[in-house]
Amino acid sequence: MTTAVLSALIRPLVEPRLPDWVEPLWFTSQEEAIELAPRAEIGWFDFTQPEPMVDTVTAATGLKWLNSIYAGLDFLPLDLLRQRGTIVTNGAGINAITIAEYIVMLMLAHAKGYREVVRAQGRHEWLLDSPGKRELLGERVLLFGLGAIGSLVKPRLEAFGMEVVPVRRSGAEGALKPDEWRGELGEFDWVILALPSTPETRHMIGADELAAMKSSAVLVNFARGDVVDQQALVAALEAKSIEAALLDVTDPEPLPEDHPLWQLENAQVTMHLSGRAQTKMFQRSADRFIENLARWHAGEQVAPQMDLALGY
């Protein structure tokens, strides 16, 4: 028998489908998870906050395979997991559809001034003109990240007649290489971040990059908050050196109540809700986990696996 320590939240979707070689141990709290963790060969330790996940993973000294619903697991002790030889499967692609839809929604909402329309409705005020007159047709997009999210964003924006230029190491198919994009920033109307957080990407968009962008450019961050130098971004928004920032992620999260991003009219903060704006996340994750169990038992590779050295 193989012992699997699993969150009770996923139990209704998983338990009836578990193979007979798995002995499941269910936890309903952080305390129970940490108590059971040392017995786990397979673990699914998801919580809504990073700290209990870190503590549980640390306590799981015999863990061979860690599964998670989350795509971004850079907050975990990855070096420790690598030393232990633990395989990690994450939630890459689980929420890609809804996140891609969220990106398009926010871009359209900004272009058409929809936030002001909603506010006017709340005031019972009949507007005589549209507060937003921007069209997506013909505008240029610089897209960082062609993974599960970016590969869905690109065709959706191209359907609106936008030119989408990705950044890729190979530079293939019209993409810019990592050493080329900074010199081209001033040529784009939108800059979309949909790439993982790594030491290389931390603060990749800072004061110099923001200064190089068009005054009408919009920064769209669906990566991680630390990919952008947030202090530099606030300064750029206050000076209106760029038009706006659409931020599903911030640094830190939750954003403190007194943070200036809440007050800036040219910033929209959507509280990391994009991946939660759907109903199938848990079902997709359960299906993937059951499929991976069969692979694990057969000695085949489970997927998608994180590269613990790269952090994604």
C-alpha cells in the first residue's frame, strides 16, 4: 500500500476513484496535515495561504510525489524538495482558460472605460458618451510567456485584430529574443506578463522599462507581483508616464489597505481572482490526479512536472 495524505476538500471528487493500492489519509486543518505529513509518500497539501503549505511540505520527510492545484509554487522549499528527490506536479494549465478570458476581459474593460459605466449605473446616471474610445484593432501587444496561459491569450487577441509579438529564447516565428525586447518596448501599446516568477524575472519591469514604454501603453500583469518593481510602477502611474496598469497580482498579497495602488484611477487591481473565476478547477485537478496515479503505479512519468532548479 502507498500512503497518500490528501486535503478533505478534494475528497468527494477523488475518494470514489482511488485505486486499491492507495491508502488515503484525509486532513481538514493545518494541524492535521502536519501530523500526518511524515507518513506521506504522496501528498496533496494545498491551503489558501503559502505558510501552512511550506510547513506541511517540510514535515513530509518521506514524500516521493507532491501534487498541487496551484501553478506557481515558487514559495515552497524547492531546494529541500530537490535534495529529497521529491517529484512535484503543479496545476499548470488547470486555470489557463479562465485566466486568458480574464486578461481579454480586463483589456476590453479598460479600452471601453467600462469601470466608469458601472459607476454611472450605480449613480443612476445616463451617460451621453462612452468614457472609453480605445479600439483593440491594430494595436500591438508584447507578450511575455507562451506557456499554458500565453498560448491561449495570443489567438484570442489576434481574433480582435491585434498584433501579438511574444518573447522567446529562440526568437522563432516573429518573436523577440530575451536580449531584444527592451529596445523595442516603445513600439507596443500593451505589455502582458504571463510568465513564472524566477530570480531572472524578478523586477524585470522596473523604472527603466516603464520609462521606455509609450505614454499610452498599458501594463497587464498576470504573472507574479514581484516580476514588476511595484514602487517604480506606482511612480509611473502617478506621473502618468504610462496610461494604466491592469494587475491581477501584486507584491505583497493581499495588498495592504493603505497601498496607493488602491487609490490610483489608472490602476485596476483584481485581487488574484482570475484563476478562481470558474467552476471546474477542482474537477480538472481531481481528474489529472487520478490519471497521474495510474501513471505513477505503472512507473510512468507524471505530469506536468516542475523543474525544481528553475522554479517552474
